[in-house]
Amino acid sequence: MLSQKDNETLCRVGPEAPMGDLLRRFWIPFLHANELPGPDSNPIRVSLLNERLVAFRNTDGKVGLISNLCAHRNADLFFGRNEENGLRCTYHGWKYDIEGRCLDMPSEDDDSVFKDKIRIASYPVEEAAGILWTYMGPPELQPPALPKFEWMRVPEGYRHVSWNVQDNNYAQAIEGGIDSAHVNYLHSTVDSHRPQDPDAPKRAPARGGEAGALGALIGRDKHPKLFVKNTDYGLLIGARRHTGEDKDYWRLNNFLMPFWTTPPGRSMHAFVPLDDFHVARWSITWQVDAPYSAAEKASMRNGQGIHSELQKDTVSPTLPYMPPGHVPTHNRWNDYQINRDMQREETFTGIKDFGAQDYSIQEGMGIISDRSTEHLGVTDRGIIAMRRMLIDSARDLLEGIEPPSAHNPESYWVHGGQTLLPIDADWESAEEVEKAVIGAV
Ligand code: FES
Ligand SMILES: [Fe+2]
């Protein structure tokens, strides 16, 4: 459980809140680069950390991220004309460049210098790995580089990136991302909870080769023991399961400051707060040895694995200030299309989409979960450590202590993993653990 004061610190992300300040020390993904497909393409609404912004690509192809409110009388610049390296307000024609400077003020006299005094908020934008990133903190503290994720170093065809909006605070989404214990339940099948008949014919081996066979060991132990190790980027969380044989199965998740999580294997989430009540769930999967086939790409677009099937033209009914195309097909307004027959016979949830299984829980907790009513158990150690790390880092920042991970992009070269270790092995120093989570390219 968390006191209400700590919960406030954890969950509030506006510019005036300690956590909002902390999050603004890091680079943040906010759009696919192709959501602004070319020079002078349509401006896009962006909600980020409780701020409303407009993104546009200028005539030179550079991207601006500026306040949505015109400095004259607060017209919404989303409706602006994107023309000749600037966005022109349609109310009285004031025009802004990608740095928020007022370039033209046709409503004032020709000899007026008023425009030179006008500047609206703007944030720097980087384009990398098909994603637009921004940094919203003090300019003098801008990290020297984007985090060096393995997936950013592979060729474009080797990765798949999607994002969907969720109706809940970002912190409870991160909790889902590092909660190793829920896999035995939320994402499981009915069969895995049936008592095993020792005389039954052996089932076909698990799909997915060696990794699939290892992952199948999750079912051997439904009350994993959780361990947490502090790292340069955040936390490495180890879930140990006994297998009934001479080795333990270890599932390794990461929490990377301030909102990244990794399930085992080459996949990752970022849970980016759009405001206190909405989070963008970024999902990234990648391979290092070959590009994805067209069929693999298509199935990810249809919601395979950690990706969600998305509704093409819809915006969230509760967050209209965002681009269309990021509301999942299985969503809270249709009960995630839960199929109760399937729940009886096949899967634990009856919800088809893997991601929707997660956000059915995260949204159902309440928009901001009241953590003072929780009863945390032995499997919640990673979650407790993650909350502590975020809250303590936000409070440290109030004392002038900067988060070191923001300036250590090299340390982000990790992913989730899984491995076998001898029973009672020292997991923190085991070579197998390091090998399982360190990037290859
Ligand atoms: S409100 Fe934008 S120019 Fe007047
Ligand atoms: Fe999950």
C-alpha cells in the first residue's frame, strides 16, 4: 500500500508536480514519424504530461512541437495553416516557426516590432527509429543523446512499433509491465490450471523453439519468488520459479527510468503519460537477425503479441486532444469484447487480444488507482521497488539531485530475458542473467 500523499507524488505529471518535473528530464516518444508524413503535412494534436501541443512538419521537413494556443487570443493552432516554414493561426494570421517564435503578425502595422517579443512554448524534437521524441525539461539539462536501445540500432524492417491510448494513469500501466506473477493468470489458458494427469500422453512441445520451451516452465510454479536489483537504468526484476527439476526458471523484467518496461525477449513498452488520466502504451518488438516478413507485420497490426489492433479513425472519447488511430478495437467501451464462453473453456480472461487483457485490468482499477486500499503480497516486490524509485527520484529532484539515468543513455542497452539457473544460485552475479538481458547489436 501507498499513502495517498505518495500516490499523488507518483501519479501527477503536470509541470507543477514533482513527478512531472522528473519525467521532463528524459526524452519522450510522442508520435510515429510517419504521422507527420512530409513537409507541410497536416498538423497533429498532441497531449503530453498534461500539456496540449501541436506537432507539425515544416517546409524543410523539420518537426516542431509547440503550444496549441496562439499567443494573441488563444486560438487553437491545430487549425492553423502549415505554410512556408511556419504554422499560421487562422484567427488573425499570426505565424509561428518550429521554435515557437512569431514570424509574422499581419494584423499589426507593417513597421510594428511587436512580433519580435512574442514566443510560445516549444520543445526540441529528434527523429530516430521511426519515432518522434521530445525533451520537455530545462534546456541546459537536456540529455546528450536518446537512450541507446537495442531496437534503435537495428534496420527499420527488423522492428515493429505501435502505440495505443489507455484510460488510466501511467503508473498502474508500468506496474502491469513488470508484474511477472500475473502471467500465470491473466495471460494463461484454462488448461494450465487443470491438475496434471501423470499418465496423460505427453503434449506437443511448446511453440517458439528454445525460448518457447523455457517460457512454458512458467506453468510449473504459480507463486514465483521476486528479487530486485538496482541498475544504472533502473531495476532488474528476477522472478524465480521452481521447475521440479534441478534448475530454477528465472524470468527477467526490466524497469528503465522513467516509464520503460521489458517483458522477456525482444519486446518493450513505454508507458508515456499523456495526462494524469491517460497513458500512451508504446509497444516495440524487434529481431536482430532478419527483418519481419510482410505476414508477420500484418499479424502484429492485427493485435498479435504485445501489439494491439487499433481503430483507424477514432480518437479517445475521453481524450479528444490526440491524433486518431490509437484507440484499440478491444476497449473499455465494449468490455474488451470479452467472450464468456471462451473464458469458461479456453483462456483465463476470455479476452482475445493480449494487450487488452492487460488494460482491462489497468483501466478497471480506476483512472488513478487508490493504492492505500491495497494488500501487497510476496510477488509485488518489483512493483514496490519501482514506485519507490520514481517517488524518491522525484523528491531527490526537489532537493536538486538530478536522475543519473537521464544522462546515461548507454545503460539502456538491455531487454527482458529468461534463463535457467541452479537451485539457489546467486542470480545477481550469474553470467547467464547478464547474457539473457544484454543487447546484441
Ligand atoms: S488568436 Fe491567433 S492570431 Fe489571433
Ligand atoms: Fe501482461
